Amino acid sequence: MDQDVFMSPANGIRPYIQPVRSPRGLDVLSVEKQLALPLYFFKDKGSLSMTANAFGAACCMVSVTVRKVCDVITSALGPGYINLPSAEQDMNEVVKAMENKYGFPQAFGCVDGTHIQISQPTENPHDYFSYKQKYTLNVKAVCDWRGFFMNVEVKWLD
């Protein structure tokens, strides 16, 4: 990933996670490092210890940072990049493009999903126990005819 690609989301989430120097004068994580942690974590299939070792950080800090950054990306950046067409004309254009490219009528996107294994949560662990006999988060995504995400959901429900 080049620097411009990385800095675009970093600048978008900066107002929400800009570090403030602690009262005790301890160093805090920069916005760039906070964004890099979850990117590294997810590329490595979610290994807290490997991510912590790579960044010289504690596992608990990696865990908290990954959750915080993902929440900010979802609430602050997500709606600007990932959304379903809201106007009927926009939806008709997407349906027509799907039919033109793939010959599949009356469809506006492709749906797929996966389970991401997580450690057993301390609160309501039964909510995260999936049919795969593991603790997971369920991810569902919808892509348009170009392969661009139109909708993404991450939940604990099966």
C-alpha cells in the first residue's frame, strides 16, 4: 500500500482518534500507528500476539485499538464509501449494469459471507457461539457489478 492510499483513511479518521498527550507525559499512539495496527491484524488472520510483536505493543492495546479504529471507520468513513443506492433511478442503473455485464436479470449485486473467529468474549459469550462450534463474528457483504462494496455488516448473529 502506498503512502497516499494509506493517508486517505488516516486523514478521514484523524478527528475521531487524534491522540492527546496523557497527563503523566506518556507517549500515545499516532493516528497512523492506530490505523496500521488493525490493517496488520486483519492481514494476518487476526493474531493479536503477532500484531503486538510487530508493533512492540501489548496485546491488550492492540485489541482495544483494533476495535476503536474499526468502530470509527464504520461510523465516520463507511457511509461515505459503502452504501446501497437510495433512489429508484440509481438502483435501476445498477440492475441494468449487472444484467448487461453478466446477463443476470433483476439483480443488483452479489452477496457473500464469512465467519471471523474471535476469542471468547467476557460479556454474553453465548451470543457469539456459532454453528461452526466456535466464537465468531458473522460478516456479510454485497458487491455491485464492478466488485465495489455496496453494503457490509459485521454482527454476532448467525
